Amino acid sequence: MTTLSRSLSLSVLVLLCSCGARDGAGDALKSARLLAAEGRFDEALEKHVWFHDHGLDADRSYYGVRLSFALSEWVELGRKYPKALATLKDIRDEKTSRLIAGETDKAVFHDVQSINDHLGETNATVVLFRKIEATRPEFAASVYNLAEETLIAAEEYALAREYLGDPKSRMAEARTKFDAGLRYAATSRNPEAARHAHASIFTGKAVRIITALKKTGDPDTARELQILALAVLDNPEIRNAVTH
């Protein structure tokens, strides 16, 4: 992963999934891991491809795992077996081409964004988002949340501000999700880890909203939303968001 906040966001998805049950998707991912450890790289790659293509057909709860741990392990396999990395890039490129050609599937965009993130090629997500928003701004708006962290990290502040919409509504939405996350954390198997993950998600979202406003000439609203965010969660990242 390229950023802590993205890693923690995906960790929450993993915490939310019910991956304990034995099923075809889980077996495929476990087999990929074992085969890689045994040096049977081509067979491990086949399992990764199957899991990426069909894992959600077996169990939708693997959505987060598929775009986090599974991709991390695939990239790790690619360090030992270049064909694995080439295959992952081919999948990414094919899905990117579909999006550029006009496909409007948010899940496909999420796949591409996540693969780019794990490959350390986040600029490719920025380029893709720009191509989409030039011809299909409605679809760009629908995937903005998936691209937001990458856009802010790339200092594409004006573009982010254009698709941020009403920043107060965005902050209110972030707070609602944080509150829901804390309720989940109270009943999870690892409450402290879950609370930390949800706090990190809220912090990242709040800082990105504040940063987009600050960098596009609206410091007053940035400060107003900083105060609102600090009332929810007081930490150094949010406190420093306006001054840094």
C-alpha cells in the first residue's frame, strides 16, 4: 500500500467481512499462499487470477480482502515470479481500457484504483480519472470517493474540489460513517483495532476535505470544517490540517 490511510481503510473492510467460513474463495486464496511458499509459482498465479475473477461469485464478503491482502500477496509473488506481475498489469490495463472506452462500472474502477495503488503506480489512477471526467463527469462523480485520496496526494486540488461537492455534506457523511463504525467496533472481535481503523478513516477523510478547501482558496470553510471535525475526533492530523 502507498499510504497508511488506504491500508487502514482496507483493514476495516477485512474486519467487516466474514471470512472464517470454508468456501471456494477462501480455499483459492489459501492455496495461492501455500503454492507460492512451495515455489509452485505458476499454480499460485492461477489461484490468484481465479480469486480475482471469481472470488466474489463465491462470497461477496471477500470484497475487501480481494482488494487488499490478496493484491499484496499477488504483488509479493510477482517479486519472485515476474509473470505474476505482468499478468496483474495486463488485468489492470484491460480494465482501464474498458473504462476509457465508456464502461461505467464502479467496481471495475475500484479494481483499477486498488491495483495501481498496490503497484505503486497511483499516477495512472489520476490519468484515468481525468480521462473519465473529460467525457463522463457523472461517472467521475460516482467514483470520486475511490479516487479522492490519490487525487489529493497528487496535489490535484482543483480537480478534487470540483468533485467534492458540498464539503459540509461530505463531512457530515464522514461523521455518520464514523459513528456507525464505532457502533460496529463495540461488537467486533477486536474492538480496539476496529476503533483505530475507523478513526483513521475519518481522520483521512476530514483532512482531505479541509486540504482541498484550503488549497483552492477557501480557508474560512476549511477552518469551519476543521472545528467540526475536531469536535468529533481531536488528533494532531486534523489540528494541523489548516496550517500545513
